Amino acid sequence: MSNDFSKTVGGLDGVIGAQGDGRDLHQRRGVRIIVDSTADYAPEVAERLGVEVIPFTYVTPEGEQVDDLWKTSDSHAFYERMRQNPDMRLTTCAVTPGRYFEVFEKAAKAGLPTIYMGLPAGLSSSIDSARQAADMIRERYPGFELYVLDNRCDSAAGELLAIEAAHQASMGLSAKELYAWARDARYFVHGYFTLESFDALAAGGRIPPAAASVGSKLDIKPELSYDLNGALTLRGMCRGRKKALRAIMQDFRENYAHDTSLPLSIVSSDAERDADWLEKEVRKEKGCEDVTIIRSQVSPILGCHVGPGMVALCFWGTDRREKLSLTDRITRRVKRAGASGAR
């Protein structure tokens, strides 16, 4: 089990290529990196990277809450409450253009070229708000370099992208170069996960309650991932939790890049036993015995929608664009033809 954060952060020293605390890393880069809390960062990792984290908010029966990476709340208590109250209504709030404007203006006044890497449009409208705010900032500060990137990958896959982005920045990439790098690199980060139940999805109106009930009675566990837009996609339905976990491992074997200089991430919503099992299985794979594995808890933002018991394995792997479905390939061809005709 890799919940020893000192070991994890120490393992990242070689990955991000510098020593010192987060402030030191930030000062030694030529680019400011801003992220958001939905990438399910282990708090010590976010601090070590020297990135600024925009906290998303969510609403419980007690009112609006701030996602601060579990610094002032307990993940087990949060998910246990969801278990005890499956009909409890929890909602999330998109970040407004005004909030993004505040963050970006602060960066503009500091003067350091900036890139924001955020939650995919396939899951939230927040990235559109970030783009609106960026346009306003460019009008007010025409000399300021600001880039907004849709991660196109979810949860801790976004954490892995940010870690390597920090590494690339420490190696001397400019903000423009880093943006170009990340636009390509985001398609090489994989994430596969399963859920304990469909209750949270049903409570949030994402699937019919009847479907959730049937899934529970038949002990059906989904294996999910995300498509090229970052939206959730169903990879398969498994009879039982263990089969779903084995399906995740099979996807790991088929898609892993076999580059142990890059960390992996295992994240769960209070499902440590299954997270332990995934880590044990990963370390059985040839060459993975000592790979850095970052362990963290799913943020309440995503947790509101997936519920307790989610467990995910995220890693660098093959180019996800190479595995487009037939309909996706046709859609891309139509879009390219349309763009060509517009010129």
C-alpha cells in the first residue's frame, strides 16, 4: 500500500527534476501552472509540484462546500454518509467566468506566462467558463500569455498529466511549448475504473432508478473509462466486483507504456482494499515492482456522481486516438472536411 506520502513525494523528485518545496519549483519555472481540484490530487503531491489548485464547490444538505483536497474534511466520513443515505441529494457547481477571471487576473499581474489545465468539457461546463474568462483577460492584459487546456482525461489521470507538465516546464519548455506538448500528451494518459453501485448515478439523474435497481440485484459492476472528449464511456459490464477489477488490469496490460520513470495513480472513493489489490497486481507485472504509485481519494466533486466504492487505475500508455471506433473515425473525417471547406 502506497499511502506513505513521503515515499510518494520522494519518488516524484526524479520525475519533476528538481529539489526544494513547491514555491521553489514555481520560481524556477518559466511558466505558471494552474489546475483544479477535480484531478483528485494527493494534497502533498499538489504542494510538491508548486501548482495552483482552483477548488471546485459542491452542495450538501448543509449548503455549499469547498473541495480543498480533504484538508478540512474526512473522505471516509463523506463516503460513509453516502452509503447510509443513498437517496441523499448531492450536487456540484460549475466554476463561473468571474471566479476564473479573479484567478487569471492575479496571474496576469504577476506577469508569468500561464497555462490552466482543467476538467474536460465532456463532464463540466467549467472549461467553457475558463475560456470566457481568458478572453476577457487577454483584452485587459494584451501582453499576457495565457493558455486554457481541456485535459480530455478525468480524475487522477489529470494529476498524472500535471505532474509531467511540471517536469516538462522544469526542463525549460515555454508556456506556448508546454501548451502544445500537453495538447498531444493528454491522449496518452489512460484511466479505467469501476463502481460499487449505480446509486449515486441514479440519484443524480444520470441513469434511471430502475436500471440501478436491476444492476444491484444482478451484482453487475461496470468497467468505465473516458472518450477522447473526456466524457465517461462504458467499456463493459461484469458479474461481480472481482471480474471488474480484473478487467481493469487487463486494460492496463494491453495499454501500459512500460515506462517506469512515469508514475501511476490509484484513486478510490473509500475503497482502499480494492485499491490495495490493484497496486499488488500492478507490482506483479514485469518491470513494475518499484514504479512510483500515487494513492489518493476521489474528490467530493466526482464523488458526488460516482458514490462510494469507486476505484481507478490511471497510467501513461498508448495513444488513445489510435483506438477510435468506426463512428468516431467518420465524425473526425466529416469535421476535417468541413474545416477544409470553410477555408
